Amino acid sequence: MNNQQAAAPLMPFRVYLLEQDTEGFNETIFIAHAEDMAHAIEQARNAYPGCCVNWIASHGANWFLAQGQAEHVAMDEDGEWGFIIRFDVPEEVDGDCELDDYSYRVEEWRGGDIVDTYDAPSYQAAREWISREHSGHCSTRYSLAALCDLWNDLSDTPVTDGGYLDQAFMFFPRGVSREEVWRWFESVNPDFKAGEAGGFIGEGHPYRQYPCSSCGTDAPSVYGCPDGAELCEACFDSAQH
Ligand SMILES: [Zn+2]
């Protein structure tokens, strides 16, 4: 980059990476000075070949929070599901605060309620907690039916020749490998196999399951009844409606 004046100004980014070893996944933070998030991810890939860009930090290529700020991580538009990181000075401390008095409070929201909190000693610890908690969070948040719909949305998302998202998808930024998004689907629901899903999940696909309103089990199809019940074949045959 010889002509600094013509180039876009470089900004600092924190890119959160997951690397797999014998112990499991480890989170690594890569500091990039890049024009935009896609550029930062490209640099991280060059530095850590084969790494996963941690999806939870996909809009977390960011700075530490300032006091009083809150960061929403993988939050839905209604603010009912997701994580919030808050940075506040604790109320019970009198006089001058030491650095150790500051902490990051992480909240996990499910269906509009806070179901879990964690007081993290550092911003990085807050992110790592979210990384550990998110697969359980997402498996509750996304049903198989919801994943089928998201899969079809992903099929409509432009991808480069190299297999990278050319447009943001959910909380994944542009520049993330499509295979990382596939792995996220599989991590959220072990019954979901990206290799078996196909390009589009329509009616009759084995992943399309419908809850029976009588016995509660999921069935590949249900029969609608005049009273509004939707029954699996076994319950329909037993003629309870
Ligand atoms: Zn049934």
C-alpha cells in the first residue's frame, strides 16, 4: 500500500477465531488493521490458515466497551433472544474504583427473559462465556423447522467462487466461509447434516417435521381435523377426533 492517501483508512478490528486441537476448540483473538470487516477476516485467515472465524464474534470484531455501553450479540430484532454484554461500574463501590472493580455482566436472554448471567473479569472472558453457552442457547432458540427455513435463506445468499459469503447472513458477516455456516447448522441441531440437506428443503423433505397436537411427537406430515387439531398418522387412525 504505497499511496496511503488514496487508500481507505485502516481501522483496528478484533477477530475471534476458533482453533480445534485435541482438547476441543480454543478461542484466539487476532488483531487486524483493515479497511473493513471482510478485510480483517481475510488477514486472520492468512495468519491462521484453516481457522474458524467464531461466528458469535462476527459483529464482535470490535473494541472494548466503554462504561455504560451494552453490546448485543446474536440478538433477534425483538430483543427476546440472544446475549447482552454490559460494562458498568458496580454500585456498591465507594470512592475511587480500581480497575478490578469493573466487570462485564453478560446476560443470556431466552423468549424475553434473562435465564442466565455471568460476571466476567474481562471483555474477553465475557466473549468466551458466550462462545461456550451459545450452542445450547441456539438449540433452544432454533427448531428444526426454523433451521430448514434458514437453510433455504442461505441457499439464496450470494457466495463467491471461493465459497465465501458475498453478503451477510444472519450474524455471519460477508467474507465468512459457507462451510463455517454449515457447521453452525450442525452444531445447533445434531440431526441436521449439511451434506444431506440439499440445496432447498421443501415439503416432504425428511427434515420437515410437524408436531402432533395430540401426542406431541414430530411427524413427517400431520392431518388437519375440523376442530383445528393436527394429528400424526397413528393418532389420526385411532380416530380421537
Ligand atoms: Zn400423535
